[in-house]
Amino acid sequence: MDVSVDQGVSGESDERPEARLEKAVRVAEQALIEFEIAVETFRVEVENFSRLHHQRLGPMYARLDELDARIAEATAARTGDPEDLRRAQEARAAAAPLPGVEELLHEWIDSEGLSEEAAAMLTDRPVQPPKRVRPSDEVRKLYRDLVRQAHPDLARDETERRRREEFVTRVNAAYARGDENQLRALTEEWAAGPVPEMRLSESEELYARLEWLSERKEMLSRVARELEESGIGAMLRMAPDDPDRLLEEIAEQLRAQVAEREAELAGLVQ
């Protein structure tokens, strides 16, 4: 028993420093890829939640603003009070505000540039809005498996990196749409493609690689913080297990508020 332990220690001490550094780089690469997957999946959920929130709940928010304006106007008509008249004017202005730049661009620009809806309008191409905040479990699994295999950070030369970047861009787009069929096709495409040749890096290159991976992780940490601190990100944190249900709960609350406002308005205009 003592002999085997001594041999193990000897084997470890004989390992070249470059080999240990190579292992450290591989571990750092895999950790970074997992972190990037987590950030990208959260980004997709934030954007899908934002779009679905606007599509499904926007009309109800607009209805509430309109009812508030009518209630304020009916109250002012009854009382003639200058303060009530001022409130009515403010409520009417809030019901039909002039859009700012952010509102004008909301449906046209997303984190990737021109939104899919805008691009479809410009090219007469049909587009399907997201059906859910979070893609299905199978879509998530396909996406993660593909990114782990094809991530650009695993490339060892610039040509291979460009090939991987182009491929992962297509994977990200399919995932954002929740397109399971496309992800399966991409899985087959990657399996049939060339396998990059791995070579042993020099110590200087490996140290530089570790430094680059560290900087990349810092950048992703900033992106993750911005997503988490956004208004939509904060809402998603309220229902991490079922964000689609959160939309339904908000819709139920808004429907109840609309009914209350309508009853209040009916009482004022009788």
C-alpha cells in the first residue's frame, strides 16, 4: 500500500508544468462556457418576458389608463373643482403620452440589434412571437449541449473560432425562438462537421489564455448584473420556477382592476 502511494506522488511530481497549466485552462474554459450559457438563457428569458408582457398586458394597461382618465374627467365635470380639473388633464395626458425615443424603438431594437419582428417587416418574412417566457426543457437541453460542443472559446486558431462563432450565432437564434427542430438540425450539422485539431500550447500562450478567460468572465458578470437589475429581470426573480405563470397572475390582477374602474366609472356617469 505504501509503495502505491509513493508511486502516485512521484507521478504527480513528474508531471510537466505545461501539462498542469493546460488542465487549468481546460477547467477555466468549461467554467466560462457554463457561465455564458447561464447568461444567454437568462437574456432570452428577459427579452421574451418583456415582449410577452408588452403583447399580452399592454392593452390592459392602456385600458386602465383610459378608465382613470374618464373617471377623473367625470369627477371634474361633477364638481367643477379646479384641482379636479387639473387631475383630469393629467390623467388624460397620461392615457395618451407622446412616445419617447425608447418607446419608439422598443419594438425595433433588441440586444442583438434590429429585432426579429422589425427584420420580418422589412423583408416580408413571417415571424412567430415567443409562445413562452422560458423555452421547453428539451429545447434548453439541446441548446446547452450544442453550445458546450461548439463554443468559440474552444477554438485553437482564428479560422476555427470564426466557424464556431457563426455556428453558435445560429444556435442562439434558434434557441431564442424555441425552435426545437432547428436545434436538432444544427446538432446533426455539427456532428457531421470537421473536428478541430487540438495541440499543446506553450506556457506563455496558456497564461495569456487564462488571463483572457478571466477578463471575459468579468464582462459577462457585468452583463448578468445589468439583466438582473433591470425591471424585467427583477420581475423574473419573483417567479424563477414558472415565469409564464407570473404573466398570468399579473393579467388576473389587471383584469380585476379594470372591472373595478369600470364599475366606478358607471357609478359616476349615471
